[in-house]
Amino acid sequence: MERILKLIQRLEETVLSLSILLIAALTITNVIARSVFNTSLASTEELCQFLIVVVTFVGLSYAVGQARHIRMSALYDALGQRSRKILMLIICATTAALMFFVAYHAVEYVLLIKRLGSVSPVLQTPLYLVYAVAPFGFVLAGVRYTAALIRNLQEPDIYLSYTVREQQKEPIKGEI
């Protein structure tokens, strides 16, 4: 399990790093083109939009793996250890199921876009190729939540992701 998750993490980090660097390079190139040559490169704007889709959905999985996703924890933090553990198991299981459910519907959407033959306006890129990253990201996030569920079933401690253990905050002296 750990080898698979490390491979996924390396893939995510590579895709995210290259995408962000490419967005920066394309944006800088477009600014120079507008400033120096008084023309905007429409293709760079479209490519940046494609890359933002990639960063969004691959970043979803990466955030889950690093336990850096948004958590609503007011109720959770007020619970005792055993109740938090049970709630974490429920959270991991339901969120994994939700990610796989949404991935299924994202695949249906990508196939619809493919059947419709939708293409991007400037580069004429088939949009299903761009949007195919969405189900991929949802599946990876589902795998990450499933791994966290397995880890929480195996270990007595509470894990926010497969590798990130919950750190309970110590109360500040005088705090209620």
C-alpha cells in the first residue's frame, strides 16, 4: 500500500509542479507579447485554462494525501478519542465512496463531451481530453481516503490521511 501511495504522490507532485511552472511560463510569455509586440497569444490563455483544470483535480488528490484538505472540525474537536476515531472511520468511508461516485459521473460527463465532439475555441483540442483529468483526480482522492480508512482500521491512533497522524492541540493555560 505504501509503495502505491508513494508512486501516486510522486506522480501528483510531478504533474502539479510541471503544470504550475508551465502556467507561469505561459503567463509571462503572454505578458511580454502584449507589452512588447502589442498582441495577446490566445493559445497561451487557453493552455493556462487547461492546466488550471489539471492542477485543480490532481491537487484534490494531493491535498487529501497530505491531509491539507478543508476540514470542518468544530464538532469533531469537541469529541473524545473513541468518538473521534469512529467519526474519522465514517468520514473516510463516506468520502471515499463519494469520490468514487463523483468519478463515475465525471466519466459519464467526459464521454458525453466526447460524443458531442466539443473542442476548444482556439487550439481545437477535444475537450474530453482536458476534462478526463477530473475522474482521474476523483479516483485518486478516493484511493487516498480508502487508504486512510484502512490505516485507521489498523492503528489505534487517528490518521487524517494514510501518513498524517492527528495531532491534538494542547489547551493553552487558562483556556476553557
